[in-house]
Amino acid sequence: MKFAKIARWLLVIGGLNWALVGLFGKDLFALLGLDMSAWLARLVYLLVGVSALYALFGKKNMSV
């Protein structure tokens, strides 16, 4: 259950990041002073991707 909550929050962060990119052409991590070569940004992007796969193929119901 705890992983489902973390996955949900990571998907929200990823969705907000893509909304910023779509609306303003700005990446959340670029606004925070990090670029794609920063390990923290890459780690969060990786975790968002894993969360999306979990939501798609993992538990059918991610409700908390």
C-alpha cells in the first residue's frame, strides 16, 4: 500500500512537470537549477517512469 501512495505522488509530480513543459516550456528541475545531467533529476524521472509502469501493469486499483 505504501508503494501505491508513493507511486501516486510521483505520477502527480510527473504530470505537473509535463504541464509546466507544455504551458511554459519550462522543466520543473530546470526551474530548480538542475538539468538532465543532474543525478537527482534523472533519479526522479526514472522513479516517475517506474510509477507509471506500476500504475499501468501493477495493481489495478491505485486508490488509497
